[in-house]
Amino acid sequence: MRASTALCRAAFGAVWLLALIVAPVTCAGIEIADYDFSGSIGIEGRWYPEAALFPGQRDHASGFVLEPEFYVEDSAGRSFTLAPFFRLDAADTRRTHVDIREAYLLLFGGLGDHDWELRLGVDQIFWGVVESQRLVDIINQVDFVEHPDGTAKLGQPMAHGTLSGDWGVLELFALPYHRARTFPGRRGRLRLPLVIDDDNIRYESAAERWHLDFAARYSNSFGPVDVGLSVFDGTNREPAVQLDFTPGGDLNLVQYYTQIRQFGLDAQLTLGPWLLKLEAIQRAGSLNLPGREENYVATVVGGEYSFYSIFESVADLTLFGEWHYDDRGRDAPPSRAPGTFENELFTAARLAFNDVQSTEITASFIGDLGRSSHSLAVGLDRRLAENWSLHLEAIVLLGIDKEDIHYYTRRDSFIELNLSYNF
Amino acid sequence: MVRIYPVRSKALLVTRCLSLLACLCASLYTAAENPTPEEIGLNIARATDKRAQGYGNFTARQTMVLRNKQGQESTRSLRVKVLEVEGDGDKSLFVFDEPRDVEGTAFLIHAHKVEADDQWLYLPALKRVKRISSSNRSGSFMGSEFSYEDMGAQELEKYTYRYLRDEACGELTCTVIERVPTDRKSGYSRQVVWQDRDELRTWKVEYYDRKDAHLKTLTMVNYEQHLDSYWYAGHMMMVNHLTGKSTDLTWSEYQFRTDLNERDFTQTGLKRVR
């Protein structure tokens, strides 16, 4: 099992390596006009104060993270970016992982009244406007072992072309390879009673992970309104988790990825201190919690409001409110701990001190309007010295309804401390 | 980026400006037409604005040294790209190099003459472009003593003007003008500006807060002429009299009329910045 995984990873690595070699070679003989080496190295400790629910689970997750970034640019403005990612975790071997977050060649220029841009390689794409979940955002797979908030993403191989003009911005994506979501291992927290198999990934398409996915996005600004319309056709990024048996006859949880088509809309209205936001998707082809195919509509509406220079200081206070809706109701599969986003309210406040250390405190609360599931997140960010920065956060699962699949994670509240050196 | 700035002159306009100044002075001292202080102030601001036009675009590096009351220092390093836009406010792009934890963060402003500016922030860790509110006029820029409104384009239409007096400033003679922000969200009730009469360079600005207390003083030195026309200050010192904090801003690596164009100041361009 492990050997085959290693083999798969080696093959995958080889493809990437090839891209890395081919890209610079195509640039060979071209004068390097600019280069940069930057990044960060961090030590991190996560502590789960409550006793684990399942045997083997540890009370901590600690280790280090290395994220270097290399950049070269030639005299014509063509550039190549390489950003690998390394995490070592002392508790969960599944959380110890390596990824290529970015490795792409970037070309751009003008074409009459139009501008074009082409990115070839592994990249990260962000779509959307809201803060509390990634609804329309679909290009990259979630690196779930990094953090249950789903913000960290795995690098996605792609060809990404952009054409823009007075009429707006049109982006086209060809995505030749699927990345499976990362899940915690036996010693990890925030998981189901069984560990999700990461060796045998199942796909609806016969092409499996090599299915060629397509996506497109059109965006434009009309005064204070920014609008994005997107479509994705290909392999789902959210797995359906299916119960099965291993060849040895043990129970096993298997990831299954269907073919989906998703239409997305994201919009923001910027009015003085108000940002009003909307995201909505219509998705066909994905499986619901009972395992049946169900087309559905989901949306997030909300906004943020900022108070500047409060109490005659230089500090700013921003309040956030967002409501999530999924028309599958209780059949919506879990997206992220502890929520399913079927009918949830997110409220948050961020206090930015605007001091020399860029100190920021955030507090957020997310609660299910139908069930008794709710959680609290508190965070502190502060620069300690020119190169050192501190991140402290606590995720408190105040209560999880017995009906929720996340009931299994009810004892997985945690406190995390991260100290980074940025170079 | 402190387009308080560098007063720039355009060779072609010099004659016209000089004659305008001559007229101004004539009217001042002979009181022939009896222009009001407001008219004189506006005329000088117009002449200054005209001189600043025609530079096209430029890139430069800014180094900020932030000092607190105890003298502790902290450094900010950023690159600035500015594109002149005919008939509207300029487009500016700030890219942070230091402190290193915000490296690659970029801030794009499309300034407008009358209506609110448009602003976007690029967050490299998330690869996210976020349109942000431009209501935060008086907030601190990167923890410095410069506010967002100090860093934004100083469009002619953003103030009303009033001529106060002429007085000596060093070896030069300066015109002293009071300007009042038209934006109600501005953190200032008024500003007093010292400009030399020869080249219309700004040497000093006093900022008064909403309670009319003398909040800050900006001093600009090390003027250099670029493209044989435009005078830009190489060094700016902002002192906050209420907190005792100060920020020294040094400009370097000026490059004018580079290959920058509109596409570098779009949301797609913002994701490309280094």
C-alpha cells in the first residue's frame, strides 16, 4: 500500500520536475533581469485540551513549516515562480507532507486594445468575495490537514489564459490532473472514527485523476460593483466518502470523486465603509450525504462594515456577518469542521491596531440556525521584530449536535501557536 | 505616496507659469484687480498642478523609518509605480518588500478628482485581490505617521485654497497657502503649505486635525529635477506633535517614462506584481 503511494507520488513528482526543467530550458539563453528568493520558516504547536475520542489520537500536533519561494524574470518580463511547501508534524504522519504550491511560467502582453496573460504550470487561484467559506472557489483542492478552515490549498497543474479589455476580463483554465484532498491520519484529530484512505482514490471518470477539467470566469467592474461569473466542468474537488472493505476484510473509508458541472456567481458592492457580498453556485453531478446524486443551489450573502480610528486612536474595527444556505438541507455533506453550511450564520469582528507591529485581533462565531452546533474562533497576529511574526489562535467547539457528522470531532477544540521567521 | 510632493515643472509650461506668476504678483502688490485670497490660492494651486503634468509614469523606491517617542526605529521598504491619467486622478501601485511578513502585498489606487478613489489590496498568501473601502482617509499607512490621504494623489479638486502671505523660507521666498479638504472624511480641518515662488516646490506642510490642533508637520528636502522639468523631494520628514512619533521617508531609484502602462494597474496586473 505504502509503496504504491510512494510510487504514485514519485511519478507525480517527476511530472512536476519535468515542468520545472522544461520551463527554465525554454528560457535558456535569455538574460535574467531580476530574481528573488524569499519565504518563511515557522515552528508550530497545536494543543487539544480535551481527551481524544478514538484510540491512537494525539493531544498535540507540533512541528515546522518551510515555505520558500524562488522567482526569476528575464529582460522581456517573462518570469518563473517556484514555491514548494514542507510540513513536518510530530504527531500525525499524514500531516507531514510536501507539496508544490506554485511552479509556473508567466507570460503577458498587449494585443491591440486587449491585454493577454498566460500562466503555465502549478498555481493557486482564488475566486470569491466572502470571508467564512470558499463557495465559488473551485480550481484548487483543499489541503485539509493544514487547517480545518479549508484556507490552505494544494497546487493545481493548469494552463491559465486571460484576455482583458474594456469589456471585462475573461479567464480560461485547462486542468489536466486532479489532486485528492488531504485528510488526517490515525494519530490526527478532527477526523471520523475511521481514517480516510489516501491510497485508493476512486473516480467516476475512466480517466481517473487524469481527466481534463475545464473552467472559465468572466469578471468586470461597474463603478462600485464587481461581478464574477464562472463555470467549472470536471472532477469534483469535494470527495464523497464511501464505506468499504479493505482486501483484508477491514472497514475502510474511500474517497470518491464524481464529475460535476458548477455555475458560480460572486459579486461585491463597495459603498463607503460598507462591503456587501454575494456568492452563489448551482452544481450538478455531486453526491449528497446519503450518497445519491443531487443537483443543488447554495449561497452566501453578507458583508462587512469598518469603523476607522475608533476612540480617537489609529485602530480600526471591522464587523462581519454572513449567512450560508444550501438547498439540500440536512442532506448537504460536511464541508468543513464543524459546519455543513446548510443554514448557518457567521459573525466576526477584527480589531486592527495599525501599530508598528501590525497587531490584529479577530474573533468569529459560527452557528447552525437549525441545530445546536456552534463554534468560536479567536486569533491574534503580531510582528515581533522585523523578521519574526507570531500567530496565536483558539478554535472552540462550543457544541456539536448529535445529528451532525462532525459530532465525531466534538472534543477537537484546539489552541495553536505559530512563530515564523520571514526572509 | 505623497503627491504632496514633488512639485514638478514642465519646461514648455514654464513661460506660461512665469507669466501667470508675474500676473499674480502684479495683482498682489499693485492690487489692480483686487483678487480675493481664495482666487490667488486657487491660481497658485492650478499653476502647481499644471507644472506637475506630463511626466507620464515613474517607478521609485520608498524607505520609511518609523520612530516612536523613545527613539525606537522600525523600517518599511516599498516600491511605487505611478501612471499619469489624463482627465482623471493618477493610478498608483505600492508593493511591499519589508517587513518581510508582508512581502509581496500590494496596494492599488485609482484616484479620482471628485468622487471617492477605488482601492484594491493583493494578499499574496491567499492569491486574493480584495476591493477595499477608500473611506479610511485618516488611517495610518503601514503604522507610519503618513495617513492614506497623505499617500494618495493630491488632486487639485480635493481642496479649497486661500492665500495667506509671502515669507522667507531659507534663501528662497515662499508663498504660504491654506487648503481645506473638500472630503468630509478627511482627518484634517486644514493644511498650511509653504511653496517657493520660483519653482513652486513644497517645502513644508502643517496639518491641523478636526479639532484644529496642530497635528503634524511635513518637511521636504533634497529636491532633484527629473526630465529637466519636474522637481521631486528626495527626503520627507513627518512629525506628529501629539504623539511625538515621526516617520522619515526617503525616495530613491527614480525612473521616469518607463514601459509601465494601463495593464499594470488592473486587477490582473495586481496579481502579477513582485
